[in-house]
Amino acid sequence: MSQSNTSLLDEVVQWSQETCRQELKSVLPKLAISCIIHCYSWDDHIRILKIITEMFLPHIRLSELEDECFSKILPEVETVFESMMKEILDQVGGLSSQNTELCELLRNLLQAMMQIIDALSACVHYVGSFEEAPVLDAIRSLPTCILKVLRETFQHCKESEVIYCGRLSLVADLLQRLFKEAYSLQKGLLELLDRISLDSSASEEEVSDIVTVIHSLLDICSIISNLDMALHANTWKFLIKSSLKYQSLVEEHLHHGAISTSLCENLLAFFHNSLELAEQIKDAGLQEATQSPEYKLFQKTAKMCRFFANTLVHYIKEFKFFLTKYCTCFHQLYLQIVSKFPPSLSAPTLPAALSEELNAAGLVPMDALLLQLLPLRPFAEVVLHPEHKLPQCVLLVNVLDQLPSQPEETLQLWHIGSQFSEEIPRLPLYQALFAGFRRCYTERRVPVLFPGVMMKGQAQAQVTLHHHICVHLCASVAALPPMYFPVLERSLVDAVLQADTQTALLATDVWCFTVKTCTAECFQSLHLGLLLKRMVFLMTPNHQMELVMRYPPSDVENLPVWRHVLFRALSRDACHQVESDIIGLTQKALADWQNGGFKLGQVNKMNAVLLPLLVVIRGLSSPEEECVLSITRMVTQLWLRMNPDQVQTHPVLQRTVELLLSISAILVKHIEPQVICQALLCVDALVSQECVDQLLLAALEFLSSLGKIFVPPDTQSQILPRLSSLFGVLLADKSWLVHQHGVEAFSHFAEITNHEEVISQSLCAEETKAKVVNYLTKTVNAQEDVESRLQRLKLETPVLEQHNDKLEKNKENVPDKTQLQKLTSLPSPKRARQETSTEEEYRRYIQTAESALKALQALTEGKVDTASPPQQWLESKLQELQSLIAHISTARHTT
């Protein structure tokens, strides 16, 4: 360094902080130039860097840091640090305990590198000391410089054994300090970067800087993977967090392949390490020594495995459509992990405790991984290809299990198979599973064993591959939408007719189950309906339109046909025609009933069109808004005609209420609160007496659907107490069918509702609360012994035979004269349903007021869990209500 520059430095180090602040603008540029041009040694560089960071940096405003300081000195810091590393690599070959001069040189270089890291830490600390979060443009040179220094440092520490060979002990203490300083610097930098925020108005340079940071951290992750687990995990956490924080800005610029591949590699590395450690612990007999260093290392490694598995799942979830090119990698990852667990022939035998930890770390996250990959066509194309390995069969079975919860397009992707020559060949899922099963010759002969499924709260004994696949296939068939039955049937036929006998037996088992499920609880009408459903799927669009013209839904006599047709099976034109006809027919029936004076004898005609209307609204996956509004208006009109007193008396109106409840459950988000209140009044009237199970099940469906809506405050007092009361009554019902549906409906309501007070108020009875808890925890209170079960089955046999005889002789379907009179008679004058609209309003408002007062009574008497009532204003409000009631009564007598 020149004499003048040396004099300047000697002078500056004597200055006070105030002098540094005053001379900042004139001296800082000179120091920066000296750092770049006039420094001839590393000591000079470090001296200037320390003077800048310790004496001048605290006086620079945050907005001026980049232009005045960082952009001028930090690039030179990078160059100096790299040159120091290069010097070490050039000189280290001659290092020995005898060569004290070289040893001192290398140690001085390592200490100088630590001083540079200290100076950078000072920069990070100063920027972080401001209350406001820094703008990225104001410090953009700082992350770039630090990340390069960190990469060089960690790389040097990682390769130190190779670099220093057998002479590592001469510098080991300094290398440890260097690593700790770098660790601390990275921690501070990540905390600083976490405070920065970018929005949609961010410049291209800012976006580029963030992407560079993410990719630099990815490089660092590849270096530190074997250095420190905590550092490795925390760096990945920040990398993924930043990718998600700026997702909309960076998703098109990220190296998704490198990130996802690195996650897969880390997951596999830690998984295999965990597996090796588990085998070493088993061989050494240390499986009980949970406090031993070996066992603790195994747990840490398994924890890292679980971390990378969960991180990969999260990354795929957010960026799945940028990762379609890497589905082969994900497929192989899944197979490699599954292959190391029983019943795979290559799975090691481990003690239960170690096996459970490995399961949690590696196998359990694979279900979540599969769930994210299911919608991706490239993944389906990779998986739905003949593969002879057992892990592939396990994967396909898991796909079967997860498909019922998937949307329609995902079901088509997996069930249909490739349709066109230009597509990548893709087998239908059932066909791929049968093909995979056929190729597992060795596993079938051993045989490999799987855990049995849970039955009556108890796990079955281990089962064969045939049994395992058969159970899951049958469960899939039970939940399979009818539109995929033709694909299933073709796969079953192919499997039955191929040469492998055991595969043919598997297909035959599934055939038997399929036939059994199609002849369940109903008789001739429903059985013919099953055939019709199947046949409609096989019709061409032209034939479907011919069916519509031959049996027009606009004719009431044809409605029994259309109540059995699944609308998803119809072409778009046919579906639209049937939908329009049935809605139009319902409107006409409602108008006729209204014009006829709402006579009870015409309700059957109304019910006849409501059932196909329910089929319409259930069958449309995304009904048009006009269709929804039209049906909602009709449902509203009908609910307002339902009188709780008459509903209690007339079964035909109970059928109307049942249908309205099922329709309302689907349209609940479109129904007004006063209509919901009216529906609850009707249900309340019905549950107080004995009524058919179908009606109670419809009521539960409707009550459960109310969890989807938020009840406005002004109607909560009318709806919520009655809702709690109804749930309480139905949950306590003695019928096992109603009880089972009740706990299911209540559990679904509780999961999605915003009105949590309804939950506690519904479970006032301890017995009911216990039953709900048992259901949620899948607790079985009593286990029926074999002898008791056999005796029960013998007693049930004559009952079932009598029931079937009755159905076949059609006795149940012939109404007696009394029933016919009820169906055709007008309502009695005492219960006339022909009040004026004014009288109806009187009834409705009185019922609403009564409901609200009863709810208030429950609050004041402490029947509902709540805080003490607001005594200061409640008394005055009650007096106002009494005056209002007296005024209404006086006005009524006056008029």
C-alpha cells in the first residue's frame, strides 16, 4: 500500500465516532478505492475492511448501504477470500510439523478468513439492527458475497481430511472455529433475509436476486449434507420457505428438477443410513439401550429422513405442475423405500421398536407423497406399466385405496387407461394390478405375508398377497362409480381368461364380490334399475337421445325410468334435455298444486316429481347457476307450505319432508335462514314421534350439511338451539342404523362448522358423548363371542326368509283401503292447509318467537355452558318484551 494510503489509515484509526460520521462522505470512497487498487497484501485488505465495518458502517443510512458501501467493497472481499483459499491449496502440500514457517502461514490465512467472516457478520448485524425491514435492493451485494464465502468455507471444511491429509491436527482447532463462525454467519443472514418481503411489484432484478439466493442455498445444502444435521435441515427449511413465500414470483425461474432431485437423494441417503444403523444396533444387541450413542444417532438420522420426506411432499404439493418431468424419479423413490419393508423379500428383519421408527420415517410419508402424485398424468403413465416387482403391486394397491377421495378427472386418469395412439401407453389400473400380481411368482410361492385389515376393532392374522390384494380390490369395487364398471368388467374378463390360474382365481373372487354388491337391499325395481344404469353407460350419444325421445322425462309416467339413470352416464345433450324436462315438470306440478289450493290429495303427485328432481341435483357434479336457483326457489316454496302439525299426522307429507331434506342438504348454501328454520321446525315435530328410518336419515343428512354454512347472528337464536336439540335426540336414538348415521353426520358437522357451541350443546348427555367419542376413536365396547353370534344368526334366518317371501308375493306394495282413503282424501277442516298468507305469517313468527324465548330460557337457567348472564341490561330488555307482547295483545283485541 502507498505511503499516503498508509498515513490515511493511521490517521483514521485515531478518529472518534463523531469525526467518522462527519468525514464519511469524503473518506469512505478513498478507503473503497484503496481496498480495490492500492492493497498489496491480505493484511491491508482486512485492515481496511475492519475500519469500514467498525468505524464508518454505523453512520451509513440503510437506503445508502448498497451504493455507498456494499457494492464497492464486497466484490473485492469475495476475490480476497477466494485467493486465500487458493493459497492454502497451493501451499498445503508442504505442510508438516517440522515446517513451522508454512504452518504459521496457513494458520494466519485461516485466522484472516475468520476476520473476513467477522466483518461480514458485523454487516449483517448492522442491517438487522434497523427496525424497518430492509429492501432487497438496498443490500443486494451482501447476500451474494456471504453465500459465496459460506460455500467456499463449508467446502473447505468438508474436504479438510483430504486437503490436509495426515496433518489435519496442525490446523484442526482453527478449522473448527472457522466452521462455527460460518455457521453463525449463515444463521444471521437467513434471519435477515427472512425479514425481507417482495410483492407482485418487485423488479426483475429483485426476483433474480431471490432466485440466486435459493439456488446458492441449494449448492450449500449439497456441501453440508454430511457436516452438520441441524445446519443441513435449517438451510433446507429456509430454502423451501423462501420458495413458497415468493412462489408466484419465482416458480417459473426455480431449478425445480435440481431441488426435487436433491430432496429425493437426501431422503434416500438418510433412509439407507437409518437402515444400516438399525441393522448395526440389532447385530450389537443394543435395541434395548435407547440411551446409547448408537441408538440416539439412529433416531436423529431417522428424524432427518422423516424431515426430507415431509419436505418433498410439501414441495410437490405446491409445485407439482412444474415437476411432471421428474415423475420417474418419484416412482423409483417410492419403490426403493417400499422394497425395504416387509413383506418385500429384500427387507431386513428388525426388532419392533426400530421397525416402527423406520416406518414413521420412511413408509408412512409415502402415502402423503402418493396423494400428491395421483393427479399427474406422467406419474400414472410410469406406474400403469407392467412391472414384476412386489413394491409396484404395493404401490398400485395404495393407489386403489386413495382414489375414492379424488376428483373425477383423476379417477378417469387411473381407471380408463390410454385411449389414443399418440398417448403414452397406460394400462387401466385394475388391469395393471392383475398384471403385477401375475408377475410376483416368487412372492406368491414363499408366500410373503401382509398385515390383515382391521375387523371389529381387531387386526386379522397376517395374510397372503392374494388375500391382501383381493380385500383391497373388493373395497375399491364397492366405492367404484358405475361409469367405470365396464372397464372393471373388461379387466376381470381378461384376468379370468389368461393362463395363470392364481390370477384367474383372484379375478373370480372379485367377480363374486361385484355380483354380490349389485343384489343388495332392494328388489325388482331397483334390480332392473341397476341393469338400466349399466346399459345407459354402454349407449352411444345418439342412442341416449333416442331413449330420451322414447321415454320423455316431461311425462310423469316415465319418471320411474329416469330416477334410476345416473346423469354422469349421459351425453351433454341428453343430460341437458332430461334436466330441463324434470325441472319443468316439477315447476308444473308445484303450480298445479298451488292452483288447486294445496290439497293434501295432490301431494303424491308432488312427491312423484321430487324424487327425480333429487336424482337430478345429486347427479350433476357442477350444476348451472340457473338450474340451482330454479330448484332452490321451488324448494323454498315447498318448505313454506309444510306445517309441523300436519306433517306429524300425514305420512304423505312426511315423504315430502324426507325428499325436501335430501334436496336441501345439497343446496344448503343457497337456502335462506328462515327456510332452514322452517325445515328444523318440521324435523323437530317429526322426531318427537315414531317415524320411518329413511326420514330420520334424511334429517341427519340435512343437519350435517348445516355445518357448511354460517348462520347470521339475527337468526342464530332460532336455528342453533333447535339444531343442538335435534342432534341430541337423534344421537340418542335406539335404532342402530339411525345411531350409526347420527354419529357419522354429527362428526362431519363438527369437523366443518363455525358454530362450535352447537357441538357441546348437542352432547349434554354423558351416554351420548361417550358414544360419539367411541365412534371417533373406533372403540369397540363389546365383542360378540362365536357361540352368541351363531345363535343370533339362527334367529335372524326366519326373519329374513319371511321378509323375502313378503317381497316376492308383493304384499308390502299393495295398500289397504284405509291407506287409499288417506291418499285421496282432503285434509280435515280442523287441520286445513288453506290458510291465507297472513295467517301463515302469524304462525311462522309465533314459532320463531317461541324458539328464541326457549333458547333464552336455557341460557338463564344454566342449561347451556356459558358465562353468567348480563344482568345489567337483561332485566330491562325483558320488561320491554313484556310491554311489546301486551301491546300486540291489546292491538289484536282492538281490531
